[in-house]
Amino acid sequence: MFSKLYEALHQRGMAKSYGVIAADGNLHASCIFFFSHNRAYYILVGNDPAGKLTGASHTLIDAFIRHQSGKNLLLDFEGSDIPGLARYYSGFGAINQPYPAWQSNRLPFFLKWLKKI
């Protein structure tokens, strides 16, 4: 399902993937960005153990920022409630910008009651 979404967005110029390939030819990190309304959303990230040791994710984000510099584009990390991850993102200049959210539980009363048990 995700691959179909990525392919559809990529064909419209609304998705890009980045990767860090080491000298040995192995992919150490990869990520996907979605683009909409002058924003680039940092969506999907993957690292192998060697990539974590070498800072491959940092290299990906840095390369993306350099590649997109000068464009009217905001990089949206989509936040994190995990303090270490939020601190990591802040190293790239990220600021906390909460999104308003609405949640509605439309389950019938009986099912709501069962969920509480």
C-alpha cells in the first residue's frame, strides 16, 4: 500500500527518496520525503546498525537541506514526543510547532463501556 502511495506521489513530483550507500556498496540509511504546500515531510527513515554508528541519518538530512536550499520549502520532521528524537531534530533548527487535533469516539455506548473494562 505504501509503495503505491509513494509511486503515485513520485510520479507527480511530490515524493523523493534519499539513501546513504557506503564504500562497500551497502545501503546504511534511507528516507522518504513527501512534498505538499511548500513543505517537505520527513516520512520514513531506516538505518542499519552501521548507519547508526556513522551518522548516516544525519548525512541524509544534511544532504536534503543542501539540495533544497534556496527554495521556498519548510522541512517538517512531524515532531516527536520522544525527548532524544526531538533534541536530534532541534539540531537541524527544528522548533516545536504543535498541530491541532480532533479525536471523536463514535462507538456505541456499550462498546465504549467495554473498552473501559
